[in-house]
Amino acid sequence: MRSDIVFEKIETIRLTNPKRYEALIKEGMSYEQGECREADKKTTTLKSLEESHFSKDAAYSSISKAVLEGRKADVVRQTKDMISKGKDPVDLVSNALMPGIQVQCEMYDQGNAYVPEILMSNAAMLGGIELCQEKLGDIPMKGKVISFVAEGDLHDIGKNIVAAIMRANGYQVVDMGRDVPASKVAETAEKEKVHMVCGSTLMSTTKPGLVETAKLLEKKLPKVPVACGGAAVSEHFVGTFDNAIYTKSPLITVNTANEVIKGKKWKDFR
């Protein structure tokens, strides 16, 4: 599901059913909190993240800040202004638009940002990217991945978060939704020629769906691993079957995909 549609639905729930909204937020956060968030994990301040990721160019960092804060209108206005001044669209994407979402993703990874903030930042960034695409044509994507929730599991908030963050980091995402049979995933992976499959589940009873998916892909597409995450998934569990990589957070999923694109195999992550 496209991130803007996800955000619209979540925003509608927030306005019409606050209790359901709160439950969704907790469900989304449980994607990371099951076994993903380490109690002693080192956190980094927002200021230091901005200093680390944002450009020293004030105009560029202003766009990054607008992306971070989800101010789409400001992102569009400032990006349009930069393009009119002859700035390279690719440079704008890499050094003005992307840093904002990168900081937001790291804040989320630490537990200091929430689902709506991720989606608002992503929507703001996409507003700027659309302008750059109009100027330059299609901006090449890093690669293509599949995102799905294992068969029998209807919890898809965590999957939606990962899909949004993968898109924000330059990946084309084939979102298959929830309750997806392994055979369907393998069939789609072959048809779409993907580089990696991202599978998740929040239920222990549906974990076998990830195992079956990894096995099918190993037979049909041995170079396409399954990145496994979700509250019910642990590193120990993923270590019990082949062609699978444990990705405990969205950012680790992105970094894993980056390495897979470069030729790293699932065994290299063990």
C-alpha cells in the first residue's frame, strides 16, 4: 500500500476513532518492541543526528528540516526554488530531501518517533522528489523488494512502516499485503525480479510461513533472501533455517538490502 494512502487511513482513524488510533500506534510500535528494541541501546540526540546528516548548506538543510517535520508545502516550495536556481535534481534528492527522512528513521529506530511522523516525513519528501523527477525524468531506484506479512497474520502496521522506509531510502516496494501464502510470494518474486523479500509476523503461530517462503525462494531464486522481522521473530528463530536474514528494525532492513544489492549472501549475515 502506498505510504500516502496509509497515512490518510491512519489520519482518518485518528480523527474518528482515537482509541483505535492509539491501539494502532501501540501495535506498530510492538513490531520493534517484541525483540527489536534493546533496553541498553545507545540513543543519539536529534541535534546530533541533524549535524551528522544535514548539509552545511543552509538552503539544503532547511529542506531537510522541513522533510523531518513533515511540512510538505514548505518542501515543495523550497525544492521548486532550488530547481529554478539551477540546482541538480539528483543532488537535491541525495543531500536535501533524503537526509530528513534518514534522521526521522533513526529517531524511530531509537523509539523517539512514531508511525504518523514517519509517514508525514515520507509524504513531504515525496513531494520534493516528484518535482525532481519532473525535471530529470525517473530517478533510478536502488533495487526492488517484496514486502508481505506471513500467511494467517492480519497485522500489517509494522509491514507498512518498513515498506514506507524502504521507499524513502530509494527502493521500489512490491507490497503484497497481509496473510500472504509462501507460494504467492515466490511466484511474485520470480515475476517481479526482486533483489530481496521482506517478511514479517507478529504471531508465533504464523512463523512457519516465513520458513516456507525462504525454502521456496532458495529453490527458485537462490540469490533472493528473506529478511525476517516482527515481534514474534528472533535471531535464534531465523538461525534455524536457510536463506533468511534477521532484521530487527526498519533501518537494518534497509542496510541489509543495500548489502544484498552489492552481492552479499544470506550466509554472510549469520
